Amino acid sequence: MSVFDSVLGLKSFRSCKDDTIPRKSMGKVLEAGRNAPSPGNVQSLEFIVVEDEHKKEFLSESAGDHRLEEVPTAVIILGDIDRMSRRFSDHMAREACNAEAACAVQNMRLVAEEEGIGSCWIGGFDPERVSEQFGVPTGKEPLDILGFGFSLDEVERPSKFGLNEVCFYDGYGNQVGSAFDGLEWKGLHEEREIYGKKAGGFLTKLRKRANKYL
Ligand SMILES: Cc1cc2nc3c(=O)[nH]c(=O)nc-3n(C[C@H](O)[C@H](O)[C@H](O)COP(=O)(O)O)c2cc1C
């Protein structure tokens, strides 16, 4: 499956089997997280893999999400805010860690999907309680929790805004007709819709060049 198809097909599961995830697959998923891009290449992330039933129950309760007690494996993503703030200001450091964590999460979810493993992304939980329960040292913080499991449901992917509604050419609000809806933008219509702009650009250049010699 192409990366494009994987991105378009990625969705969170609502429920999953309790079949164990093979260590080899989990290793690949974690490796994908470790290889996420990092602001300033500080590499602020660490990962706690949770398989213990009581600890998953705790996570589920602290996030208010039943999926975390159903999954065979959850992963807590920690950001080293202290290390990041030696490179950036305190405010920036948190943002940088969150950005790095988001990249890691998406890397991990995509590689999990390739391994046939579904996932859910949980950002809403009490980080202090989670830190205390898992012995996270001061200066480091749980930023996200990922649940991994073999999906039980065929969930519909929630609809997204159309490309035409969120993507503009050369200035806010400049839409390229209806050609940007869905995948059509790759097609011939795009050529027709932006032809005027392309031709305009070419003619302007030609006129400028001609003016030089007149
Ligand atoms: C930073 C971030 C935090 C999120 N936190 C939660 C969460 O706490 N609980 C949850 O159910 N989904 C959470 N999500 C998942 C989104 O709700 C989900 O991606 C969105 O509804 C689209 O669904 P899909 O992933 O199935 O396409 C989070 C997503 C992001 C990017």
C-alpha cells in the first residue's frame, strides 16, 4: 500500500481484540516513533510500553476512555521538557515536545497499520496522575497515550473538510474551482482551472522580456 493510501485509510478503532501484539511488530512501531523528526534534533521523546492489566485499567480511568483497558498494548509518550528547554525558551520547549510527539504518534500509527495493527490516539488525560503512577521523573511529562490492538470494527472514517475548503492558491481564499474536491485535483480539470493563471504568468514574462529589447 502506498504511503498516500495509508494516510487516507488511517482511522482510530472503537474496540479491539485482546490478542497479544508480537514483540517484533511492536519493535517496528517503537522504532518508527524513535525516528520522528525532532526540533533542533534534541530528541526529547521516551516511551513507556504498558502491558500490565492493572496499569492499563489505570490509564483507561485517567483518560476516561474504555479502549485503553481493552487494548493488549498501550504506549505512553514522554517529552523531556527540561532537555528541550536547554535549547529553546520554556514556552517553546513544551510546544516543541508536543510537535515532536505528534510526529512520533503519526509515524507509529502508520507503521502499526502496515503491520495490521489498529490504534487510537489519546491526548486527554491527567498527566500528573500518570507521571506519579509510572514513576516519571521531574522535568519529563506524559504527552500522549497510544492504544494498539487488532481492530474489531469496520469504522467509518469521520468526514474531513474538502481540499477545496482548506487549500488556496497564492493567497487566502483563492480556490481552484471545484477541481480541488477529493482526488480530482490531480486530474485534467486542474489544468483547465489554473491554465489562466499559468498562461498569465507566461505572457507577463514574455512581455517583460520583449520590453527589454523595444
Ligand atoms: C493531539 C491529538 C489528541 C487527541 N486526543 C484524543 C483523545 O483524547 N481521545 C480521543 O478519542 N481521540 C483523540 N484524538 C483523535 C481524534 O479525535 C481523531 O483523530 C479524529 O476524531 C479523527 O478520527 P480518525 O483518527 O478515526 O480519523 C486526538 C488527536 C490528536 C491529533
